[in-house]
Amino acid sequence: MLNKKTFKSEIVIESPGRINLIGEHIDYNGGHVLPAAIDKKISLRFRMNNSNFCEIRSSNFKSSVTVNLDKIDRSEIEWHNFILGVLFHINAIKPNAVKGFDCIIESNLPFGAGISSSAALECGLAKGINELFDIGLTDLEIIKLSRDAEHAFVGTKCGIMDQFAVVKGQKDHLILLNCDTLDYQLIEADFDPYVVLLLNTNVSHNLANSAYNDRRDECDKALATIQKKHPEYRFLTEVPSKVVKELKKELPQNLFNRALFVCEENQRTLNAVDFLKNKAFDRFGQCLYQSHYGLQHLYDVSCKELDFLVEQTTDLDYVLGARMMGGGFGGCTVNIVHKDKVEELIDNVKAAYEDKFNITLTSIITTISDGTKKII
Ligand code: GLA
């Protein structure tokens, strides 16, 4: 068993989680998103072991996985699949480049909180292997192979936002990413006197994976219906909401709702970025609330705990905006809160939440940080 006290690292990588200010569930619909990497991270320490096996130990799970590089298959154990998927996809791009290595993983990123511990792990592992064996993968290859690992091994047909934010994050900047072209703009994350606060429901309803893939299918179906009349649209985010409304009769109610949310959310993200650039924080905050209501009522990926946390903030003038963040069905809300009122908000909401659900609420004040990087 690998011992973290005596382990001599050749390479050390830090790989962050991410927040997303706005632009939810539209990365796989070719839309715009506004994520950033944060200072909560996974650290991965690597050394070669001159064998054909890789041993990876998770200090948090207090367990290890050993992988035979000649035979990489899916596992029944969820976290093993992040590792196996990354190894498989690096092998597919650069056959025989990966040799045996040992790795110890430690994390201060809460798991299942919607801040992308999975992308942090995948991208950190890929980056570390890339450095250890001098493989020459580009950032974009690391981003894409990590996403492919998630599709093929974990089974979530995620978009590209999480991996992109985790790898490309830059201190004090948000990333306005066009998920169709992968062009991006860095936007200064200066909310002063407001801060970005995450409130963690500490629930993760197990519907999350299957419902996520269902939403993707629903979007594909809605688009196929719209394309019968309008073959010019390649993505739902390209369809004006006016056109979705004109086609209401052709679309079953759930598909209509999904399509309407997607095109409105994309436009809302672009509007929100303009408000942010002009320091119109109150209007930026309103976009967050609208995003939440869309996710709750049209896209149907929220849950009672998330809705409760958002509702608790609506009458508070020191909170400009709040919404669920990430895939949904649990995890965190993201809140734009006046810096002098953060403690007051946490105290009040924590008490109300615990009273209502008998679940502990935790909070994270985010600091926007650099993406995955080699520190040794
Ligand atoms: C998860 C996925 C992302 C994205 C978000 C929702 O985090 O991994 O690709 O779709 O949900 O915006």
C-alpha cells in the first residue's frame, strides 16, 4: 500500500473545482457559459514505478485501485472509472506512452457538491501523466479526453464546461466560453463589495446521472423537431425563443419547456456578462434568479432543498442573486452577497435549513484561482 508519509513525488499537480455563475445545462447545447476555477483543489502526487501497473490511492476514500495497463476496462466502483477512463483515452491518443506509476490523491473539494470534483480528478490525472511521461498532450486534448472518459467510463454524457474551466481557469477571472467553437474571453471577476458564496445543501439525489442524460436526449429530440421546419439551426441555443414559441404545438410540453429554457438561458448569460462588465451587479443578480426559476420550472433539474435556499434569499437586499449550480438535484447554490453580510446570511439560512430538513448546511466563500497546474 502506498504510504503518503514516505512517498517521494516526482511530479505534483493541483487541480481545482469550478463554479459556474450562469449558463447552466447549455454547454452540450452549443451555448455560452460563465465558469471559473476555485481555490478548493485535488492534489495528485506521482512517481514512476518501472512496471506495467498503476497504483492510485485516494487518501479521502482510504482505498486504492491497481490498473494493468494492458487491460483497461470499466469497473463497478464509481471513482475507479474516472481513473480508468483517463488512462484508456490517453492510450487511445498516444498508444504505449503511459508506463507504470504510483499516485496519491488528496482532496479538499467536497464530492457531489456540484463543483466538479470529477473533472478536477480527471484533468489532474491526465495532466500529471502527461508531465511524468512527457507525452506532449495539449490542454485541449486533456480537456476533451477527460470529457470522453466521463462519457465512456462514468456514463454521464456531460458537456465540456467543467473540464474546460478546471484546466483553463485563471486567477481572478471568469471564463466566458462559447461551447460550440471553444473560443473564450477572460472577464475580470471583480464583484466588490459583493462576494460569491456557495451554500451546500449536502444532498445529492441519485437521480442526478440518469436525469442528466435524459435532459440531453430531450434536447436532441426538441432540436430534431424544430429542424424539420428550420434545418438551419445546428443547436438549440441558436433557435430564437420566438421560434420555439411558434412551434409550441409541435412539441410535447416537456420538450417545449426544455427548448425554451435553453435558448433563454443562453441569451441570459450573454446579457449577464454585459451587466457584469458595466458593474450593474443588481441586474446581473436578477439574471441568476431568472436562471434558477428556469432550471426549477422549465428544465426541472432543481430539488426542494435548492429551491428552499434560493427562496431564503429573495427578500434580502444584500443578496443580489442566487441559483442552483451545476447538474442539479442537489449540490450548491451560488449567491452574490454583500461582503459585510456573509456571516449573517450563513447563520440565518443555516438555522432555517437545518430546521426544515434536518441536514447540516455548509458554505464556501469562493476565491477564483488558476486551473490545473504542476507545482513540482
Ligand atoms: C454538469 C456537467 C456540465 C454541465 C453542467 C450543467 O456539471 O458536467 O457539462 O452540463 O452539469 O450546466
